[in-house]
Amino acid sequence: MATPPEQALERAAGRRLWQVAGLAALAGVAWVARDVPAALGGRLTGARAQRAARSPQFRDGTFHNRAGLRSTLSEPGPNLLRELIFGKQRRRPRTAVPLRRPDAAPAADERELNIVWYGHASALIEIEGHRVLIDPVWSDRCSPSAAVGPRRIHQPPVTLDELPPVDAILISHDHYDHLDMATVRELVRTQSAPFLVPLGVGAHLDRWAVPAERIIELDWSQGHRVGGLTITATAAQHFSGRGLRRDGTLWSSWVVAGAHRRVFYTGDSGYFDGYAEIGAEHGPFDATLVQIGAYDRAWPAIHMFPEEAVTAHLDLRGGLFVPVHWATFNLALHDWAEPVDRLWAEAKARDVSIAVPRPGERVVVDNPPPVDPWWQPIA
């Protein structure tokens, strides 16, 4: 039996063990969260804030959608929470998503137009000898933390080092599944192209040491020339924010126009009448890249349902429809393959031409492959 002095020593040793364990746990938390403050990005100050204040989209300290529509999510109701916990949806594929490594690009000419989809909203537009990279996210999670948050369902089909030289990098808005700090930092190292971003997003790039001369911030309807291309920021119906503060930066869709070919990218958006206006002003488009996934009845104004995406494509006077914003991150409650199944059915009903590539597969817009439902056996 231990004597009182021995018991005191044992208690002291136990306290020290708990202190060491506590310090180790705190150190672990600190290590996991070490990049979170930087990943949250920057805030509008100085000349950038003054320019934002002059935007027609900016009032009362934040950016707004057209027609006064709310730009934030609806409050989650009991049905949404019940589905999140008890829903029977199959939100991940049963087996691995098939990936493709893009073949060598065909010889560039003045009529060239190809699309390479890397997964989620990340894609490469090869147009008239130029390459435009959109919403590149190569990290394992779309989150400010590398340890928590939505994780990839499939890996990128190529590494960032394997990307060809690009002429421009487009960012639609500052949500983590579209703007990723680690990817941006690596693209600063491996590429020399400018980043074209909506108003205010340059504050995040500043914090991540993107050179000022590589940051081009645009308001809706403003364009920028890159080589033989005119790239124009156009309206979208969404919201922004990387922390607790909402709508401190703008969100946009994009028009990529060469001398002969035109492509439209929706970014994230609910369906709205602006698509018809964009189609009338900038169309017709040879191809559209349209968001089809991560929709829900709880947020109908900020993400399109697949049937609405087809309507948007028709409003835009689009040729080939290439769906994006699905397959890679689990961001909603629907089945993993539901967006593309609904899209395919609606496209057939409305005689819309679609291409559904595997991640990494190049689509030649003038000779798209017939739809191969590769996703169905794994869904």
C-alpha cells in the first residue's frame, strides 16, 4: 500500500501527464489550424474598397444580386436537418470515378475550341490557340482547413505541374470550392498568367502573395484583353464569403470570346433573367459550362436545378452544353449522380446537345462524343 508521500508523488505525476497531454492536444489543434487564418483571405481596404463602393452592385457595405434578391442561404429547417442525418440518398459513388489524362492538344488554329473538365468547376478552355483555366481547386478539401471539410471524391486527373502554360486564370467567386489558397500559391509558382477575378477577390490574392500585376479585378460588364481574347465578367445570382462575413466580394459568370469562338461559364448561380440578356449581348456561344449540382429546395435562388440549367443554356443561345459543379465534392443532399441523370433527361426532352466527359477528358466542341453514361454503373 502506497504511503501518503508516495500517493502525493503519484498525484503530481498524474497531473504532469495530463498537462503534457493537454499541451500536446493544443499543439495538434494549432498545427491543424495553422493555415486557417491565411485561408480566410483578405478584406477590402484602401483603393480596392473605394473601387468596390463605386460598383452598382455595392451598397450598405456589401455586394448584392440584381432586383434585391437575397444573396445568402435560407435558414436550415427541421426537414433539411433530418435529411442530412437520416436521408437515404447515395451521396458518393460506389466505386472509383474513372479519370482520364488529356491527350496531347490538337494543333492550334483560329477555329480551335476544346474543353477539358478536371472535376467540380475546374476546367480548361482551349480557344483559338489560347488556354483559359477556370476555378482551379486541386486541394484534397474545399475548406480553410486541410483536416476538416468536404473531401474530394476523386483525385485531380493531372497535377498542377502537369498543366500546360495558360494565358488566363478565371475565378468566379471566393467560396472554397472555387478559390483555393494552396492551388493559387502553386499556380503563382508554376504559371505566369494573370488572375481575372470579380471585384474584391483581389484582397484574398494579395494576402496569398500573388503579384499585384497579375491581379485583374472586374465588375459586371467589364472586360479585359488577353492576347486575342476578350474576357468579360457578367452577372450571376449567388453570394460570397470565406468566414462569418458575407458578400464582401463580388461573384460573377464569365464570357471568353475570341475572334471566331465564344464560351460562357456560369460560375455558381441560381436561374435568373440575366441569362437571356447575356445571350443577347454576348452570344451565341459555341459552348456553355453550366453549374448543375449542389442544389436543394432550401437554397433555390443560388444554385440551379438541372432543368433550370438547360433553360439557362437555351437563354444564352448556347451550342454544346458541358455540365460542371458535380461529381467531385459532396456539397448537397441529392444522390451523387442525380444532377447528371436529370440533365441528360431534360436535354433529350428539349433537344439540347450535351457532352459529359470523365474528369480529365478533352471534349472537342465541334466533334463532341455521344453521351456515354459512365457514371451510372458506379452510382
